[in-house]
Amino acid sequence: MARAPMRGAQVDAVVVGAGFGGMYMLHKLREQGFSVQGFEAGGDVGGTWYWNRYPGARCDIPSMFYSYKWSDELQRDWRWSERYAAQPEILAYASHVADRFDLRSMIAFETRVLSVTFDEAADRWAVVTDRGDEVSARWLIMAAGCLSTPRAPAIPGVETFAGPTYHTGAWPHEGVDFTGQRVGVIGTGSSGIQSIPIIADQASRLTVFQRTANFSVPARNAPLTERVIDVFWKGYDDYMGLVKGPGMGFGGNPVNAPPETAEARQARYEELWALGGAGFLAVWGNLLTSLEVNEEAASFVRAKIAEMVKDPLVAEVLGPRDHPIGTKRICVDTGYYETFNRPNVDLVNLRDTPIEGITAEGVRTSTETYPLDALVFATGFDAMTGALLSIDIRGAGGAELREAWAAGPCAYLGLAVAGFPNMFVITGPGSPSVLSNMINSIEQHVEWIIRCLGEMREADRTRIEADEAAQDTWVAHVAAVADKTLFPRAASWYMGANIPGKPRVFMPYIGAGYRRKCEEVAAAGYEGFILA
Ligand code: NA7
């Protein structure tokens, strides 16, 4: 869409990204009387849900919980159709919110922010986009997303492949029909696991290239009934009490300890398996801190895989053994393991026969070439830092964020970065973010930021910056908490391990009491921040 570039515009706040974080941030800023400009690379709102249109894409948190909580009317009016909403419905929800609160008028779409530079004399950010915009803002809010920079591995010869290639995180809007085709899928994370059963339905032959087997729990997706909705509302206050109070934590919960007898433990695994969903990880409070406890739950899931997959050799390859369950994002599937019983589906174990290259014909491993008509990369994202570091961010004294984060991301409370005044990151590294219900974490950050900006305005202050010492203490705490768990044992995207050369740092915060900590910081006059 053609539009004249904004040159010399001055606003109170620029918001980068119009996913669920950016949308709510824009709404709150305007409501509080700030002038705003939003920028969004996509053609509409929705962020991750705008781009991830691959077949089978759906949320892995029950829809009723995967909704904004800030407007009771919105929450009560919107009717989800399924326990786990599919991508089109989530995108329709984002669109509904944008219509209802007139958000689009604040956003320049199809516009990518290229650079942001802090002007110390003015305490303002200069924002430059690929559409020639130059906008000056007192406050800069990065809502660019945690899983928004898709990455495909640099496999030699990929450009020579004769057929089309797709990435699950940048799926064609018009959809893809694989009917009658020989399709290859590389990657068996959530995106692979959700799309593989559907692609298998269409393709004449599907070859799944698996490097790491992942744990997946059946979604038991179903239409959302009045009864389920009723139960949700009955428990809503308690749920919000938990969200706004102690929150989630993986630090070990003695109340929820495994019972002594193996029979009682098995019964509990069975119960959660039958319920389905990522709630399986809540089986015991110490699932993610005790290797022994974890291994029992992991072997339960492997036994289930062996029951579902007819060929024992295939079941063996699909059974994860190289990481404790839950230390990589648990997947939630519909018919994933059963897909490998289909005669038109093959599994290639890349641990035995690694990919050596891609040719015009297909994928070549160390032993064989698999001829393909189309190739799907379900290979994930440069998670948590990719979107931020793709922007040239220069803070006080010209400091570059890329340099400041060269050894791994450092952010105070995951919200602000020392040396980068007046910039806030929604669900940044060092906050619960991807380990929590993203919508809840987004709301918490937006509400914290808006309170902060309101108080800054009231006190006539123009600059706030994380103190380096407070940031160092927080970053060390984030690492120390993670080190008490099993998370660092997995080569996960939480650790940056999926990107060659990316520093191995556990990025999200797994401790409990995060929200309280943020509130205490604000109540103490923004302790750990330098205000001017
Ligand atoms: P993930 O979870 O990062 O999964 C990516 C998959 O791609 C994973 O199985 C990787 O294996 C595999 N992969 C990556 N690079 C390669 C190469 N070079 N060769 C073979 N296989 C490769 O991304 P998703 O999109 O599935 O999910 C991301 C999040 O989105 C998910 O957790 C939900 O929160 C929603 P690896 O494990 O690295 O061996």
C-alpha cells in the first residue's frame, strides 16, 4: 500500500510490532493520552499469528486462557469455537480487537523499522523505517515478538532445489495444496508436529527429517462447550489470583510431590495423558528439577509412543532420549505419532544419516537422496532476541545493542536494557515470556510500562534507564534460577542452541514471584533504574 513517508513526525511513543503485545500497548498509550505511532512489518495485526499460517497451526494453551484479560466485555463477547483455537480463529480475534478498539489507525503496516538511535541531548529516539519514515519519540517500546524471526538452516545446495520451499513461520497467505506431491518436512518441533499430520493427509508421500525427537502430548482438541465455558468463568477469579499473585514457577513445588507408590504415579500420568495438553508438565512440582522424577515421566511418554506407533523401530526413533521432558518446549499434537503408521509416511533419523545437502531433486543424506516435489522447513526461529537484533539499535553514546548482547542478552527484569534509555521490551529475555502464557505476560508488561510512563510524565521526567549493576544482579539471578533446574540440559531455543554461533544463555526467567518483583520495583520509585 503506497503512503507518503512520515518525516519529522514527533510522538510521545513509538511501538514496534503489532502482535498481541504491540496492540495492547498502543491501546493503553492512547487511552492514557500519549501520542503514538506503531510500526508493523506485516500487512495487518496479529504478529506471530499473522505469519504462522502453516496447516495445523494452533495455540497450545486453551483458547479461553489465550485471550486478553484486560476487558471483561471483550472476554465475554468473544466466543472461541475450540479448546485450542486454530490460527485463522486467533487471527480473526486479533482483527476483532483491532476493529473494536480502533487500533489500526495508529499503525503503519508493511513497514519495517530499520534503525533506532537515541539522541542524548533531547532524550528521544529517532526511528527510521524501510518506507522512509523518520519519527522522533520520547519512549520506544519494542513489541517485536519472541518467535518472529524464522530461520532456515544453511544447507548446501538449498537454492538448487527444483521445487518450492516453504518455512512454517512465513507461510503463503493463499495456503499450499500438497495433493499428490512428494513432500519433505525438516524439523519436528511444534510447527512440524502440528503440520505433519495434515500434510500427510494431502501428500502422496511425506518424508519427515528428524534431528531431535520431541515429546508431544495429545491435545484432545474438541469444540468448546457451554459447560467448559461455564467452568472457566467459575474458576476465573481464582485463576487470575494465581496469575496476578505468585504466578508460575518451575522452582520445585513440594505440595505437588510425586506419591510414593509407582501405581499412584502411573495413575496420575494416565489421568493427565487422558486430559491432554501441556498441563502434563504440571504432573509434579519437581518434574523440572529432579532428573529421576523427570525420567519416569519421560519414560511414560515413550511407552505411549511405543503403543501408538506400530513399527517398533520407528517408535524407537520417535522416542526422545536426549533431553529431559519439558526442557524443550513440550508439543501438543493431534494425531502426530499415529501419522507414522500411514503407508505414505517415512521417518528419516538424521542422527544416523545426517543431511549432507539439497539437490535439484531433493534432500541428500549421508546414505540416500529423497526425491521431493516440495520442501517444508519447520526449523524454528531466532527466538527471543532475533527480532530485536535485526534492528540497528543504538543507545546512549552510540552503544549498539548487538554489541551489548554479544555474549547473550542482558535486560533488567527483561523489560529494559542498561545503556538504552527510554526503551522497553515487551516479554524480553530475562522475563517469564515464552515459558508463561504469553498473553498474560504481555498484559503484565504493558501495564507496568504504562504505569511507569504515566509516573514519569507526572513527575516531569524525560529519561529512565536500567542501572547496570541492577541489571547484572538480575541477569545473574535469572541464570542462577535456571541452573537449579533441568532446563540447561537441553539444546533448546530457550538456550539459543538452535542458532549456530548464538551464545548459550537460558533466556526466559523461570523463577516464581516475577510480577511481585516488578511491582515492588515500581513502588520503590523504580528501584534499579536511573531517572532523570
Ligand atoms: P523449534 O521448536 O525450534 O523446532 C525446530 C525443529 O527444526 C527442531 O526439530 C530442530 O531440530 C529442527 N532443525 C533445525 N535446524 C535443523 C537442521 N539444520 N537440520 C535438521 N533439523 C533441524 O521451532 P517450531 O517452529 O517448531 O516451534 C517454535 C515454537 O513456536 C514452539 O516452541 C511453540 O512455542 C511455538 P533440533 O531440535 O534443533 O535438533
